[in-house]
Amino acid sequence: MLISTTSSLQDRKIEQYLGIVTSEAIIGANIFKDLFASITDIVGGRAGAYERTLRQAQTLALQELEARAADLGANGIIGVDLDYETLGSNGGMLMVTACGTAVIYR
């Protein structure tokens, strides 16, 4: 399935718009990641554990988005937007939401 952030597909004709599809992925950030991220914040550098967790959540959200579009009979999703949030009393949960328009193109 073709997934695009653009509202059109170059050199492709969109034959049918099937509607908006959405998905969410929420992943907990554990105490060890928090500890290592705190150390990284103090000494500088990238927080690799959080980056990997964000990538995992993004992958899950896009896979679910694709599955929901496929359930509608789509072969593409256009206008995809990803949003990132923290949830929970201490921001211990990471959430990625994805939305786009399911389409049939040729």
C-alpha cells in the first residue's frame, strides 16, 4: 500500500476517496529508559532508548492505519499526518496518532 503525506499522488489518478482513517499507538516508557534519558540530558547527546520507542510507536500506528485503509478496500493513503504526545501523570506513556485519507488509485 502506498502511504503519502501529500494530498495527491504524482503520476497516479485517484479514482475514489474512501474516507478518513485513523490509528493510535501508545507505548509505556519504563524506569530504565527514564534513568538513561536523564543521564543523557545531563551529559548531552541523544536519548536512543526514547528514539527507538518513538520509532516503534510510529511503526505500529502506520501499520494499523494501513490495516484500517485495507479494510475499506483502499490501495493508498494520502495526506498522512503523525502527531506525538506524552500521557500519564508523569508523562510515562508515549502516544503516536496517525490519520489520512484512504483512496483507490491507479
